[in-house]
Amino acid sequence: MFKKKDQKKETIDPGRDVKGDFDRSAGSVDVFSWRRHADMSLEKMMKIISKDRITRKRSIRADAHFDFNGKVVIDAGCGGGLKLFPLVERGAKLAIGIDGSAPALAAAQKIKKKLGAQNVVFINSFIEDCEPKITKLVGGGADFLLCSQVIPHTTDWRAILSLFHRLLKDDGWLKLVWVDCTLGFGVYNIRNKISYWIGKNKKDRMRIGDMLFSRFDMKGNKQKFEKQSYLADLYAAPYKIIPFWSMTSELKKVGFEVMECYPPNDLEEWQRQRRRSGIAVTRGEKIAFTPFLRWIPTLALRIRNFLWRGANERILICRKIS
Ligand SMILES: C[S@@+](CC[C@H](N)C(=O)[O-])C[C@H]1O[C@@H](n2cnc3c(N)ncnc32)[C@H](O)[C@@H]1O
């Protein structure tokens, strides 16, 4: 039904086999080079930077209030620089963007030039291979490492967490953002897997995803990315399913402490975020939080996270502790 003339040319994935496993990194970078992710004009970037300035003030997240003056920051899988340039604007001494996709970095370079940001360095490399280059640039490690919506695209995400640990200074911060299957019914992962496995190539997968799911998913395109690049990310890029508990236990093993979690996954973190937002604890909540009953609101919180339609992004703010 979906067969088109050009399908013959492209029936196998571009990934190689790595230790018997599909090289998801190569497959993803190929998709994001083909349909550049979050490609944008200088005007759009300026809008994002100024919006970030406003929303940060109201945010309860620790990273929204970090002082980046004189700091070294890394964005692993920076794409067109959507998240990196706002950090540069906040005074980072050196900002390093790594991405496997040359076309994505070409778009980021254009913005860098227009902004006249001399302190930004882009490295065209797989994250897996970037260590020697980063160590050359910052021997002592970085203060802050951001990895946003990239880790499920990599072949060995556990090895990537160890690499992040090595790239950071002692006490350095890691901000990790990924699509977590324990949120929003896991529909993001389910739809990606359906399109990915039925489709034989990138175009096919996008066509299938577009036909079956895009009427629901396009509502999530808040940044108004070009439709084709949005669909490619959703349906043509290979994602590894990484549940919350696997991620947090691996972070611990590697030597990170999870300081903040959005949305919260346990009662302590939920209470902490309520306090930070200035919301008083009600009498009913106090009763529910007694030691005997605590498991009920915790379970309710996790069920709510899972059932909450539209939410699929998990944010962890971690500190390197050992
Ligand atoms: C969904 S985009 C996210 C871009 C950016 N972090 C953001 O939040 O807008 C994923 C990016 O990760 C890059 N990528 C995926 N796997 C990679 C890998 N193993 N090494 C380097 N870059 C990778 C892709 O080329 C793409 O630009």
C-alpha cells in the first residue's frame, strides 16, 4: 500500500551492527541530517532566547537560576542549537555543541555567526567519539552538561551516561531530558515503534506516522517546527525505550545524584516542588502523608503521571557526586 518507486533504493537502515546490536546512533543521525531538526531563523532564535529569559524567572527548576557566568557548558546532541544558544546568552565562558549531523551543525553555525558568539564551539562527532576532542578543549571538565532529547537515539545509553560523568568536573551538573515511557501512557514510544517497524525506510515511516498519528501529535509542536522535520523525529528516528527506574538506577551506579525530577515521581519530590511554588500543604494532604498512608499518594502520583495525556518528557537535574 505504501510502496513508491523510490522505496527500492532505500530499503535497509543506514546503521551498522555494533557488538551485535543495531547502531541506533547512526540511524538517528541519518534521519536528523535528512530532515534537520528544529532548523530556525535568527529571528526565531532571538524570540526563544527572550522567552527563556522570562519563563526562567518564574521557574522552580534549579537550572533556571544557575549562574552560568564564566562556566563551561556542553550540549550533547545540540542539533541546530535550540537549547545551547540560550545558555550562551546567560554568560557561559565556553559553550560546546556536539552533534553527529553536519547539516544540523551548519544551521547552528549560521546562527552563531549572526549572533557573533565567539565563545561557541561546534564539534561534528558522534557523542560516543567526542571525548578526546572535549578533553583537549576543557581538560578540567565542564560545569554543566545538557543532553536534551538525544539519549534514546544512542546505541548504548548506559555508556553515554558514564561518558557524561567523565566529561564533567567534580560537582558538575547534568540535565537530562528524554521521552519516558512511564509518562503519558507511553504513547510517544508506542507510535514511534509502530511507524518504525511497519515502515521499511525513513519516508515510509513518516508516511505511516503521518497517516495514523500526526493529527494527535502535531498539537505537541509548540515551537512550530517545519512539519516534515517534526514527523521525521516522531516516526522515522529510532528510539530506545528507557523507563524512569532504569535511568535513575544507572545514574546512581555511574556516580550521579538525582537532585530534581520533573514531573515528580515520589512524594518527597512532589512536596519539595509544591514548597518551591509557594503552595501550602492542605489538611487532607497532611493526613495522606502520614507514614501508614504514604504509599497511596505515591501510587496515585505515578498513575497520574502515566495517565496524564500529552506529558511524555522527563527532566532530571543531577549532580556528579563521585
Ligand atoms: C531530537 S534532536 C534534539 C536536538 C536538541 N538537543 C534539542 O533539544 O533541540 C536529536 C539530535 O541528536 C543528534 N544525535 C542523535 N544521536 C547522536 C549521537 N549518537 N551522537 C551525536 N549526535 C546525535 C541528532 O543528529 C539530532 O540533531
